Amino acid sequence: MVSASRTAHSIEVTAEGLQEELARLQFQKQALERELAAVVAHLGSVQRALGALESALVTPRAAAPVDEHTVPGTSQTDTDSDADKQYGRLTEQVMAYFAKVGDAEVRARDVAAALGRDADSGSINAVRSTLDRLVASSRIQRAGRGLYRTGRS
């Protein structure tokens, strides 16, 4: 009888310990989820800022200082080619997509899906940044909020 009482007490103590551990882990989980949400929001902000800076680098105003520092014997197409390689040829892929769709207005998400880059928000944001750079360099046009089309009239 004493051993059954001792076993029951031991089970109660273990259950209480597990309840306390469960509460602590749930609190920790909530804190980590909040922290993750803050990191994701900051990541999005940094990606948008980087996209804006990249767009600024290809504007006609920014092209003048770049031309001054271009290595003699290289053409602008050589520079574009190097930039395309740096960005994983995404620019080339986007321009090829617009060549296929003609003058249709398309959303960034549709472009990302057509290129197989719609798996996560980071990939879609990379496409959006590329589209914004292409708009800044007048290679495509912004047709409306979130809509893009080729620069052909």
C-alpha cells in the first residue's frame, strides 16, 4: 500500500513538473514567434530599401558617374551582361517573359510564377525589385499600381 501511495505521489510530482515545463515552453514559443515576426518585417524593409537603392543605381542620373569610371574598351552591354550575371540572370528572364507577353499588363506575382520564382515572399520580392529597376531604366513601364508592361507604345 505504501509503495502504491509513493508511486501515485511520484506521478503527481512528475505531472506538476511537466505542467510547469509546458507553460514555460509555450511562453518561450510565443516570444520566439514575436521575434520571428519582427525579423521577417525587418527583412522585408531591408529588401525594399535595397531594391530602391538598386533602382537608383540604374537611373540616367546615376549612369553619368558610372560612365566616367567604365573601363576603356568595354561597352555598356558588357556592363549590363556582368550585372545580369550578378543578379542570377533574373533581368534577362524577366525581359524574355515580357517579350512573350507583348504589351499585356502583368502583376509582379504573375511574372514570378511564370519564372518559377513564386515559392516564397523573398523570391517574389526579388522579381519586384528587378521590375522596379527595369522601370527606372525605362526598359519596361509601370502600367498602374502593381502592374507592369513593356515600354512599347
